[in-house]
Amino acid sequence: MSELILLKLGGSVITDKTKPFTARMDVIDRLAVEIKHALDERAGELKLIIGHGSGSFGHAVASQYQTHKGAVSAESWLGFAEVAAAAAELNNLVLKSLRAAGVPAIKFQPSASTRTRGEQLMYFETFPIKEVLSRGLVPVIYGDVSVDASQGMSIVSTEKLFDSLARELTPNRIVLVGQVDGVYTADPLSDPGAELIEDIDRTNWDEVETMLGGSHATDVTGGMFSKVREMYRLTLAMPPMQAMIMSAETPGHLEDVLKGKMVTFGTLIN
């Protein structure tokens, strides 16, 4: 039986989020090869839709223009175009790396196919994505700007796009790849006493919710809290689908997950 995985390459792992417009090309190239290896080993069995964050490309510019708050100044629409260009610049780097590794990747620009209302994704044209997926291609989407029905403009995150796709396509798993190896009791980048939370479900969600903080760098889409909350709510709505939050800093970890191997890292959300 085939397995559909929605895979997000987080901005924290494919860029240096502390330095504007700084891609980690060595990591992007390595992950592209790991994705290719998994697709080759599970040929005809594994289907992927890849999304990625904007990291130090889109987030820094969006924060400057406050794009996520809407058309709030005379420069807002200029900012809208600048954020779109920054997000597309990183997407071009990711797409080029994937295709160089042999992944049959094809990009889909969210700003041309979505409409939001505040925090809600109201419209997302998904037919082309579903069609090329059925033909053996790997669609690639990314965090982007969106024309907004109530505030003029907004940011649409990869997680929101995945939420919409998941409700239509019922994937087996959603895998979110970041810099840290899952969800912790505190920020592991600053607190050596932080402990990994291996599983999140109904039994511990209330406790986990109180622990979650924001991203450690500029992030206009809400940081770790919104990512985990959205994935938890989605798994509640669509059992037995699972979500996983993991790090790709260790070579081979992403490849193992995509190949369906049993692993001892990351956080599983049920």
C-alpha cells in the first residue's frame, strides 16, 4: 500500500534564522539526497508533498513590514511584494537542490492560489497539486503571503497549507523537520535542563500547552506553540493520522523516518 507523507522542512533547519537571507545549502543539499534515497527505496509506495518555511528570508522582511497584521501603512503593499520575493528566493534554492538530487519536484506558489481571512485559510486551489501527485511528481509549497479578505494581506504558513491538504488527501503522516529534536519542556537551545516530550496526546495536552513558547528567532507565524497546536488539533480531527516533530541536524534521520523505520528520536503527536 502507498503512504502519503506531508513533509515540512522548517526555516530553522534550512536557513540561519539569526542572519537575514542566509540559506544553509549544505543542509538543504543533504536533505534533498535523503529524500531521494527514500523515494528510490520505496518507489511506487511513498508519495510526498514537501513544504518549507521561509526562515531568515521571509520572516525578517515580514517582521519589518508587519505583513501578518495586514495593510497597516502606506508601505504595506510594497512589503507584500518584498515578502513574496524573499519567500520565492528561498523556494528556488530548495527546488534547485531537490531537482539536482533527482527528486521530481515542482513548485506551487501559495500567494497565487490562496486567500485568507485573518488567521483562517479560506481558499486554496489544490486540484493541480493533487493531479501532479497522482502522476508521480513531488509538489513543493512554502510559507508565503496571501491576499486577505478582512485586512488586505496576511501570511499563510506551511502548517495551514498542510492542514487544508490533509483534510482533502488524508495523509498517513505529517513530518515537521526543524532544528531541535522535537518538543521540549523548555527551549533546549537555552536551557540545558530541557527534557524531550516523546508523545503528545489527549492525556498530556493541557500540560504541554502551558510549556510551549515561541521560536528562538524572528518568526511571524507563531513559533513552536502554533505549530504543535495546529498539528494536535489536526490529529484529533483525523485519526489515525499522526504528526511528528523532529530534527534533521543528524545525517540520516530524515531518511530513516521517510523509509518507515522505527526511530527513538523526535516527538509523536496523536
